Amino acid sequence: MGAWKRFALAALAVFFVLPAVARAESEVDILLDKLVERKVISSVDAGLIRREINETKEVRYKQMAKEIVPDSARNWKWSGDLRLRDEMRNRQGTGNDSHRQRIRFRFGSEGKVSDTLKAKFRIATGTGSDFETGSATDNSDISRADPISTNDTFDDFFRKKPIVLDLANVEWSPEVPGVTKFSVVAGIIENPMWTVTPMVWDGDLSWDGAAIRVTEEVGPISFFSNGGAFALDSDESEPAALYVAQGGASIKFFPDASDEFTKNLKLTTALAYHDYVNVANSAKAGTDPLVREADNTTATDFNQFNPSIELASQYNEVPFSIFGDWVHNISASSAGNDGFAIGAKVGKASVPFSVTKGWEAGYMFERLERDAAFDEFVDSDFGGGGTNRRGNVIWANLAVLKNSTLGLKYFFKQNTLRNFGTTQEFREDRAQLDWVTKF
């Protein structure tokens, strides 16, 4: 048998005799060693086969996966995150201090259904037991779960933790002439608005309804608009709802500049309007309105203007930005209907212990007056949620492993509460130590 025939025989044995799932390098080596031992092929030929296998294995594995896994399954991307938190709260003036451990788990998938349609879902922890300012206490009553928290506290003697539906939506993105990007998303969706702080919208809030997003690129300027309609409570004779609209633009001043700072200098600004309907007479997403309106003591309606701005760039591969957020409720009295937040952040913790990419830090000051915003949806960590809060937040995160960060966030503030016409001042300090792993 000639050398090339023996070579071809060995190749056929490697690629077709062995089952597809058994083509591990160790098994291939065993086969080749046996062929050399029996003088079917030479050691030189065996070396050539090994090299060809190594050079082509990635292409073959991809082809194998394509043949085994159907198109519908390959179009789905799975992701999730796990956060472990140690939190301490020191509340001066109320005596309600606490030290607790909490967990947040989220897992979901996004899949391309067709060329223009994709679907997305996510499950998460989060129950009524973590309703800090509400009245829900029964873990089994998922309908009363906190809309702005996906945390679960380790305080129930090892009882199993419930999982809730956090996101479930479809997004249609057809090509529209004259528009760079157009999409319609409906279901349980993420915040459709461009935001720079959680002052008005807590980061864990999911929205029930539909939104439209439009983006148009004009040279160095990217214009965008977001709008939507969302159901809050349909059980009342006058259903509660929320309508939002936002327009903004992002501009890179010198995209062709040679230096890093000037090239990445970008200004983004937007103006949003939030129109709440019938929330004063509604159970507001299944919660007790008398409890949740404890902060909004005089407002009977909420029509909020919310301008936001951010100036960002980077230097030596380290991104940084300064930002500002303001909200004004035109439906409330002139006293207590404004809120603002300003801050700065630097870095992005993505590469473990990297000098330029392994850390991030930030600072923010916030003042949110009593009737400036709908209290159910504002940041749940700032003063325990609700409005009539002011104070400071600092944070730092360090990338310690691939896809894992260790972070510390500290809230130090002076809260002001109004009770029956009187003013009671108390201070809350809150420290959060977080381990976050993404997968």
C-alpha cells in the first residue's frame, strides 16, 4: 500500500469511523499511535494528520454544531448574573438599624425569531417580603411583590426562594426608509428611557406595556426618541396608566481627532415627559395606595418633566463622565415638586486587577422633594425608597475575577419626613458590599 493511500485510509478512520462526539484529541492520538505501531502509516504521516486536525478543528466543530443544533436553538443567547450583598443600615432618629445578607439572581435569554423580530425573557428573585416601605409581608403573595426590587433577604429559616417573571417581550425592528434604527417592543420590558441616574426610575423596575424607539444618525450627531404606553392598574373603574415621551441627541464633537480625549468627547442630553393617569385613586400596581402615598402627601397627579445630561470621554483607556438629572412635577404645588441629582464616575471594572480596566468609582448627590416624582418607582436604596430625601452616594467596584466584581457602595444622607404638618429629621447611613458574577 502506497504512502498516500495509507494516509487517506488513516484520514478516513479519523474523520468517519470514530463517532463525531468521540473526536477528542486524546482518542485521535491513540488511534494514530496504533496506526504507526502497525506500520499502516509513518510517524511523519501521523504528525501531518495531527497538524491538519489542529488547524481545522475549529471549523469542523462549528460545522458539527450547526448540523446537530437546529437554527431556532442557535439563535438564542443565554445570560444571567448573581449578586451576593452584605448590607448595613444605621438609622438615627428611628432606632430601626439592621444588618442583613441578600441575594439577587437573574437568568434569561434573547432569541432572533426572524430577520426583524426577536423575543426576550428573564426570571429573577424578588418577593413582597423585601417591601421596605409597603405593607406586603407574605412571600406567597407574588402579586404584591415589590416592583423595584429583585432582592431576597436571608431571614426566613432556609425557606426556598421564589422566582418571578422579570422580563418577557418581543421586539420588532423593521427597516424604515430614512431612519437609522426603528423598533417597537411590547410585553414586560426594560426601561425604554435614556437615563443617567436612578432618581426617577429604579434600575430593577420592569415596565408593562409597549414602547417605540427611533434613532437617526446625522453626521456626528445621533438623534433619538423614546415613547410608550404602560398599564399600572386595570382593576379600578378608572384604570391607572403611564405615558412617556423622550427626545434627545448625542454628539461627538471631534470624532476624527488624533488624541484619545478629544476623539471620545461626547455630549448626550434628553428631555422626557411622564404623564400618570388616575394614580391618586388607584391601587397602583397592586399595592396599598395609602402606604405608598406616605411620601407624596399632597400630590393628586403626576406630570413630570425630566431633563438629563451627560458629558463623557476617556483618557489612557479609562472612561469618565459627569452627569445631571432633574425632575419637576407640574401637577403639584410650587413647594416640594422638584428633584435633582448630579455626579461623576470614572473607570469600568472589566479586566481583573487591570490598572486601566479593572476598577470604577463614582459619586452622586441627590435631592428629591416630596411631590417631585411618583414615589413607587424611585431608587429603592436611596433613603429606603420614596421621596423627600437628600444625600450623597459614593461607590467603587474592582474586577477580581473574569466576569466577577467586588463593590462597595455607601449612602450617607439626611432624610426629611413630614408627618401631619410637622417635620421630623433623621439620618440614615447605608453600606452595601456586593459580589457580582455575570455569566
